Amino acid sequence: MAEPQAQSQQPKAFPVSWDQFHRDAKALAWRLAGAGPFSAIVAITRGGLVPAAIVARELNVRLIETVCVESYHDYKSQGELRLLKTVAPSIVKLGGKGVLIVDDLVDTGKTAKVVRELLPGAHFATVYAKPMGRPLVDTFITEVSQDTWIYFPWDTGLAFVPPIQEGGA
């Protein structure tokens, strides 16, 4: 009898639909409703743009700023972190007071650490969190394992996926 082949150390796939992401981002807004009030939201681009828009609508925040950080260079591996655009001085001078930072995911925490240094007193919220980055966020909705790869709806399309037993996600 042949031994079963060992599973490769592929990341676990966690595909998220637009509907699910919207529900999760709205759940984040519900959690944040009691943590404010917030006078400004800082979205970490690009992943934080969509949840920041949903949270801003639900919390009725009109001042939305971005901080542009690049860390994933080929969608699969994190490289050197680069701050492409910092936060407006008018928001930085608040030191984070009344500021909500929003991102889609905290993974290793590298991006979160850089943004936290810019706005140390801000409330940091993400839709999803992995264990390495989780201590850097104040509020999140769903925790996934460190070896899980989240496929966001803006990065995917409809395609056939084989069953898990046949190597599918």
C-alpha cells in the first residue's frame, strides 16, 4: 500500500466575496461606533480604501485621508516596506486623537507599526487580523491563522476551483 503524499506547505486559502467583505466591514463599523467619536479616518492604501469608505459612511465621518504604504510587491510576498505618501500635517498634529486608522488586514504588523508611529494615539482597526499583527490593532472582526492567504474580492474573478482533496482552495 502506497503512503499518502504529504500535503505541501501551501497557505490556506480564504476567499472573501464582495457581500462577505461588506458585511464584515459593516460589522467593524458597529464595533467602532462605541469607540469614537472620530473626526477623521486614515485609510491605509490600497487595501484599506474599501473598508474605510464603508466605515466612514456608517460612522458619518467626512474627513478621510490616506497613508500610502507599499509592502507586497507581487501579491504573494512581502518585501521592503516603503512609505509612498504620509498623512496630512493637519491630521498628524492631532497625534491620533479622534483619528481612526483603517486597513483591510494586519498580517505581520510591519505596515501597522509604521502607521502607528505616525499617529500613536489613533484607534487602529482592521477587518481581518493574523496573529503576528494582531497586538498592533485595537479592533478587528475576524482572526485567521498566519498561514492563511486572504483573497479579497478586488483581487479575484470567478473561476472553477477543484475540491480541497484535489489540491483546490
